Amino acid sequence: MLGSTHGTLTTHFRARVVACGEEPHATVHSMTAAAAEGDLDVSGRPLHAPVPDLDRFFRPESVAVIGASDTEGRPNTGITRQLIAWAERVGARLHPVHPTRESVFGRPCSPSVADLPEQVDLAVLLVGDPLPMIEELGEAKVKFAVAFASGFAETGEEGAAAQARLAAAVERSGLRLLGPNTNLNAFEPFRDDLDGPAIALITQSGHQGRPVYTLQELGVRLSHWAPTGNEADLETADFISYFSQRPEVGAIACYVEGLKDGRSFLLAADRAARAGVPVVAVKVGRTETGARTAASHTGKLTGADRVVDAAMRQFGVIRVDGLDELQDTAALLARARKPQADGVVVYSISGGTGAHFSDLATGAGLKLPTLSEAKQRELHAWIPGYLNVANPVDNGGHPVGDWRGRKIIDALLADPDVGVLICPITGPFPPMSDRLAQDLVDAAETTDKLVCVVWGSPVGTEDAYRTTLLGSSRVATFRTFGNCISAVKAYLDHHRLAASYRSPFDEAPRTPSPSFRKAQALMRPGHQLSEHAAKQLLRAYGIRVPREQLVTSAAAAVRAAGPVGYPVVMKASGARLAHKTELGLVKVGLTSASQVRDAYRELTDIARYEGIELDGVLVCQMIERGVEMMVGVTHDALFGPTVTVGLGGVLVEVLHDAAVRVPPFGEDQARAMLGELRGRALLEGVRGGPPADVDALVEVVLRVQRMALELGDDLAELDINPLMVLGRGQGAVALDALAVCH
């Protein structure tokens, strides 16, 4: 079987937006939001992410601090002091609220929200249980609230129930809530003396955002920090949608422990991709231990990691593993201009350094073009003739110490095939390294091409690093080879995708096809279909199956074999029958009536002995030549229906060579799935064999996707294995199929 069916579809999209002309606290649910934006898909789900109006959250005109305190030694006092400072920075009026205090830090204090002198944009709840406050905030038409309190879904079932009650109250109130179990990161000071595109930061664990936040000390601008906590209401997807529309945001950096709603996340990622804003994410849960830890911390599903990984790639989200990668990749993507070419040139003062870096870069998929003979001759005017300048370029060291160093850099950047120049400096070697760093910085100011430096010194206090390199907004400086390579690859991949991005949601079917009505009649809720019924389902969607007949007697089997055509295959067919081969319920290569008659009796005897109820025996056309593949559908707990393609037969279980996509997707993604397979060479023809009909395989994948979208929750699982892909132009045939209905 293709996969587990235990997960239930949890991707019903809940969209709440503030539409033009409405009261700010109005709630608009998914269908209304989708109608306002345009389209619903065939299952009635919206195809566009709403953009919540978060301006008044990050830049409120008025703020209420509920539970404010100025008693030294109390936690609320320190928070109140920080909020007062933040309100002054953003130009907001701050109102303390406390039932027993007349003033807090010299400011008049209101006993309740109802007694505030004005309607407020943001209420910060410094209370142990925020639930009793929600109705009062809603009546006062407060737009946003922040709840720091913990003890909710991160603590287990009882806490999850409390969080559900909180979320329901927020839904009724019309306000938008950040938290619970969040922190003060949204109210951190941001440097206002830095220029250029900024990074907007989203974290579910506040401490994990610290490395990105401290990029400001290296001259990288940050504009926002959204610490989403348990996401009872506002979630990561809301902030991605909002940040992707902000003109100052050059990249969005995310630390994600669990996704609240898979479809919401993909709609938000799609909105960012449409806007050309890169999203870089650390997503916890690659391992069973990581997934378990994340769930205990945030109380949300982490999702099957293979599906998460594929979904992120599909919608242009750049997934990285470490916080150091997150900061380096986000900083590069936020600040670097659009590439002029996808070629990378590696330039160093050491042949060994250049060779080492080039090996790693090429292995990661970067393109290192061989420089033209004319360019090499030009470089040899300044570099000794015995040194390699084909790419990587080894200058031997001495030219960087004089006027030749800048000439070499300018010549490399002038090459039309070069879009990125990377200079690994493995350690400080004054004065060479100092002069080299300055030449790179000066050259970067004169070009739109990306200049990267890897400063390998573990000390990091050198003036060439701290002042020259970090003082440049045009040079991207890294501390490790690996981070530089992964960031540059992400940069080139992002702009390659952005140049040709077509939203998968634009290709989603809006209305059911005639196939859907045929398929509905074949579904048996709560049951697994027999192979015969499953193949009828495939026929309804235009997927080719072998010539075959379902028979219930040996004589009928013999009569069927003639029109089917010898040799034939005979298989037991039953609604609860999955692994026929292991039970001896498949007979192949039958060439005579007597063999067919004997096979029928043997198959029915085995089924009777095993207690398996059959609806008959299939007499099938035997198809021997082709490439065995599998195509299937499962339901992911976060993303809903997913489509998988991989090597078929027993190879899928042995090699796990498969690729996954989340519908909707188009032909380009279907072909990309095949390109991800380690065994893709089998489709191209091996050992003199003919190439397979890849076009037919792609068509099957797209038809299966349509089935998954239209049948939705009704189809729990589909497994076409093997799908025999014949020679080019001859099509593909589903030799076996398993289908499970919800």
C-alpha cells in the first residue's frame, strides 16, 4: 500500500480579513474572502491568501496594557516599561489598565477596557488567563490583542482544549489575537539608521530568532518580528501574506515548529512568490525526535517531513537546516540585486582553496562555466601563465598586493557568463587579505553582479572583516563555505523561479469534470475497492488499463481468455484484498485453456482457505515490456491530498525512490517530479532499450491529481502499482490499482 490513511484532512481554510469600508473588527470567513479575491477551487476552497491588515498591530495609534504595573520586582513591571518605550518609538499613545491602580509610571490608569479614554488598536494582556478578557475587548472594538500566557496547547490535551476555547472566543469577538504563549519580540527596537531592503522575521520560538535579529549589528536591516507562539488565531501564514506586500521587505525569514494549516501556508507562500519576495524557513521536524519535540512545544502537527519539504519547494519556499543558514541566506536574498547570469566564478589567492571550494559548489549544483580562451588570455596579462585561470581562478597571491588585483576582479565581473563572483579567503594574511578585501568592496560598488566573500578566520576581529567587508552593503560576507554555497544556490534558484513563476492555484480546476460524476457512482464510503472497481475508477478519469474481464467460473475464465488474448494474467479480485502476490493470488503467462481453468480453481481455493471474499477473478491482458512505475494519492494531515510518483513494483518499497507534490500543480511540476527520481534514467532507456513514453506518464500524474482534487476527502488512498510505461508514443497502462474510500 502507498501510505497510511490515518490522517484526516485539516486544510479547511479559515480566512479572516478586513475589507475596504468595513468596520475594522469585522470577520470575513473563507468563502467570502475568496469571493472578494476571485476564485474557489473545485472543492470550494479559496485560491488566494487573504492579506490581514496588520498595519495597526505593528504601528498602532493607541495601546492598552492590561495588568500594567510599576511595582519593582514584578514581571509585569519590566514588560510595562518595555512597552512604554516601544510605544514612544512608534508614536503610539499608551494607556495602562489595572482595576486597583490610579496611575502606572505616572500615566493615568483605567480600571477596565470599557473605561479607556479612546478606542485602542492593540491590547497587550499581562494576565494569567486571557479568555475572560476577549469578550470585553471585542465589545470595545479593539483590533488586536497579544496574549503572553502559557499553559495552552503546548502542555497537552487539557491545554489544547483551553486553547480551543480561547480561539472560539476570539473568532466570536472579531479581534485578531497573537499568541498565546508568545513573547515581547514584536516590541523589540529596530535600528532606523540602516538602508536597503529589510528582513521581516517570523518565529514560533522567540529565542530562535535572535541570530537573525542580531544581523542588525552587521549592518543588515530588519523591519518586523512576529513571534507567533501557539497561533490560536494569527499564524505564520498571515504574516507571510502581510510581509510579502510590504515595500520595505526584501526577504522573509521564518522559524517554524509546526504549521497550523498546510493550505493556508501554501496560499501565503504563493502570494509571496507572486510578489517575488523570497521566503526562507527553518522547519523543525525532519526527524521523529524533532517532530515529537516540536509538537510538545507548540501543540501543532509537524506534518510528514517529506511532504513538507516537497510542498515548500513547489511554492518557492527556501528551506534551510540551521539558524546560521537562515540568517546568511535571508540576508543575501534581501540585499542582492537580480542576477545578470547564473554562472559562478571562484577567485582565490590559493589553488588549493579554489579547487576545494569549486568541488563543493559544483556538487551543490552551482554552475561554474569555463572561462573563454579570450578571457583567460586577458587574465594571464596579470596572472602568471602557469596558473589555472579557467575557473576556478588562481592568482598565485602576489597580484592582489598591487594594482593588478582590481584589474583581475573587474575582468571577471565583466564576463557575460558570470553572475556571481565568490572569493574564499581562508584566513587573514596581511597585507594581501586587506588589499583583496578592499578591492572586492570597491569593485562591488561598480557592478550589479553579486560579489561574495568567505572570511574563514575563526577570530573575526580583523579590520578587513569587521570594517571593510561588513561595512559594505554590496558584498555578501560569509564565515563558512557551506553557508555561502547554499545561500548563493538559493539566490539563483529563487530568481530563476521568480522569472517564470506561475501560481499552481491558477491551474486548479474550478468546476467538476464529467469524470467526477462517473467516479462518484463508483465510490463506496468506508470501504476499500476491489482491483476491478479501482480500475473502473481509473477508466472514469481516462487512465488506460489492460483488456480484462471479471469472471466467476472456470468456464467463463476460458471464454474470456480468447478476446483478452493469450498469454493472459489471472488475479483474484476482492474488496479487502491488497497484497495478492504474497498470497499466491496472481498467475502470469498463461497460454492455454487448461492453464486458465487450473489457475481459476487454484486462485479460488487459496482465497477460500485464507478466508478472503472475492468478487471474482480477473482475466487480464499480459503486458511485459515497459518501465514499472507507481502513481498514487494519500492524505497528509496538514496539506490534504498529495500525489506521489516513483519506481514501481517492489522497488518503491525497497528504494523509496519517489517524489511528492501537493495539488494543484501543472505539467511543469509533474515533469519536475520525474527529474527528482534517482531511477529516472530507466525512463530514458538503458542498455540499448527504447526510451519510455514520459509524456504519457506525465498525463497519468495529472489525471490522478485531478482525481485527488475532485474526490477530495472521499478518496483516502489510491495506489497504481505497477503503472507500465511503454515505449515512446505507446502510452502507459495501469496493471494494478488499489483504492480506499473514506
